[in-house]
Amino acid sequence: MAVVFLTICDVLIDEHRPEDRRNIMDYVCGQCGMGVTGLTCVKCGQELVHDHITTDDGTTVAVSKCPNDCGMIKSPSCCGVDMTCST
């Protein structure tokens, strides 16, 4: 059983219980099946949300953004390609 501790809320969450999965993002590699679950902002403790940005040259890039505008990161990649997000 995978258990995640959220220090910001001091609550225990079991990711295998549907009621505890709420808005947790799952990223999965379409090539090998490797996956990542639940990216969290260190500054505020909120789960990152999946989004896309467009660069100056018109390229669309998948990102994971903090809903409180703390920042964003490029979404995870594996096998040389961006992982797909379940949300």
C-alpha cells in the first residue's frame, strides 16, 4: 500500500483509496509504461496541475504548474518523449 504524507496539511492519504486520489495527476510513458504520481509544490504544498505553454517560436510545451502561481516545471519525460497526463 502506497502512503503519502502531506506535511502542509498533516493528513495521511492512501493513494489506493479512490476518495483520497482527488486531483492527483498521473504521468505515464507511452513507450515503456513508467509512471509518476502526485507532483507537489514545495513552496505551498499544492498538487501541480497539467497545462501547456507556447514558446516565443510557437512550440507548445507541456508543463506542470502550481495553482498558487509559485512557478512551473516542464512536465516529466521518459524514453525521449513527454509523458502523457491522466487529468
